[in-house]
Amino acid sequence: MKVLKNNVTKIILASLIFPIVLIVVGLAVRKGSANSIWQALGDLLVFVIAYLLNWKYFRQRVYWFNGNKLASQLNTALPAIIIIVFLNSAMFAVPDFKVKLRVIVICLLVGLAEEYIFRGLLVSLFLKLLHNNILGAVIGSSIMFGLLHLINLRSLPIGYVSVQVIFAAALGILFGTIYIKTHNLSIVILLHALRDMFPMFSDKMMAQVSKMTFSIASLYVTVVFLVITLVIANTQLKNFEIQKE
């Protein structure tokens, strides 16, 4: 069918893999089951399905690792590294902070699944849809990444989720810029995992997060953060061209 070959259709279908699989897994899991184990299996299942669909249907080249000019790659990733270090720095002062292997594995799987879909697949699909408009592709894939977090409406109020959506889109802009410039998905997977895991090293912090409510101040701060990431992306991608292969 011609409609299935359309890049818009592919973008929509790729974006739906994560929420559909997680909803199905959530319905299949019995109450009282170990949530962390099912979360890890769900993320792994998302990646496997996305990988197989890419092999048979999406057919996008994913750049897993690039060993060339690593110093330049790290320089590209530096703004994201600084932001993630800043966001996570307060965690070292939390009394019950404790590194947990289970959390590291879960966050790496989340990073693998989400970055494979939203950077590895969607950035490439948006580049084709927008005729190699690089900034447009980064923003487009980041919007879809932000909208993914609407699935949290099942358990969180809309105000708080709206902040999550904007914050995720902002991070996606940083990660998309890094991926396009470095051709190295491993960097963004690691950065994604590092951003997610530090709050999870504290049970008290996770309990507080689950009780957080919407505030207009947090919305303003998140919008400012979004603007900052747009400026960073525009600066880094200015005059950058996709190399023909």
C-alpha cells in the first residue's frame, strides 16, 4: 500500500511503538508483580520490535557508534553533559543516595529503546520528510519524544505531565543535535540513561517525585530551558550539512 511507504505514516507508526507496547505490557502484568523487572522487559521488547520493524519496514540506517574525532564529538555533547551534571548534582546530597545495579540496567534499556526510536529512526525519517532540514528534523523528532510522555496521564495530573512533555522535548533537541553531528547513538543512549538514573538511586526522592504537583513556576523554568536548548541546537547546526554517502 502506498500510504505505508509515506514518511508521515512511518513517523506516526514509529512514535506509537513505545506507548502501545508499554500499555499492552501494563495490561498483562499482574498487580503486585515486580514493576522494575516488567519495566526492563517492556523496554527491551520495545527495542526488539522497533529493530525488527526497521529491518523489514522503516529501513533507516542507525549509527550506533563512531570512533572518529571523539574529542569533537564530546565537544558537541558538552552542553548536554553540563546540563545533565547540573540537574543530577543535587542527588549526591540526598541521605539515602545509593547506586543500584538494577536501576542502571533499567535506565540503559530505557535509553536504548527511546533513543533508537526517537533519534535513530525518527531523525532520519524527518530528514527525508523535510528534505534534509536538519533543525526541523531535530525539532520534529523531539516533539514526538515529548508527546510520548503523555502516557503518564494515566497516573499523573495534566499540569505536571505538560511540564514533562516540554522538558522531554527540550532534552530531545539536545540529543537529536548530538546524534546528527556525531553519528554516534551510543553517546545519547548513555546521556539519556545518566539523566534518568540518578533520581532513582534515592527511594525518598522517587517518593517525592510521585507526589509532585503542577506549578506555574516550574512551567516557566521548563519553557526557558526549551528556549535555551533551541538556541544551542541552532548554534551547533548552523552551516552544518548532511554528508552524502
